[in-house]
Amino acid sequence: MELDKQKQKEVMEKLLDLFSHEGWEIFQSDVEGNLMSFHKNVFSLNTGKDFFKYKGAVEALMFIRNYEKTIKSNYEQLQQEEDEDDDI
């Protein structure tokens, strides 16, 4: 479901508020710690099945780690589009 630009902006502003809380920083620290732990344990994988479980977990953690940056980038892009629309 695609949101209109105003609804997208509202959702992103709520997410930006989430990112400003101490709990988000703690969560991100835990995610980073888990990624480091996975990195150290990569050589202990014995089977292809283990590898794909590991790969999926790392991809999920990377998505979470980069989520804030992605939302901020998308929000800036949305604001630029709004500014361009105002100039017309």
C-alpha cells in the first residue's frame, strides 16, 4: 500500500522521534554487538543450512542497523521534493 506524501511525512516524523530516544540507542548498541558476535563466529559454521541461517540473521540485523539512516535519507528526499513543489 502506497501512502500519500503527507502520510509518509507523518510516519517518518514519528520514526525520527523514535530514533531520538535513549532506548533506540541501547537497541542499536545491542544490534551492533550481535553483528560483531556473528562476525567472530562465522568460521564455526559447519553446514550450508547453518550458513543460510547465519546469512538471514546478519541481513536482518544489517537492515535494523541501517534503518535510521534510511529513514532520515528518505525524509530529506521527501522534504526536497516538497520544496521543489513549492517553487512551482
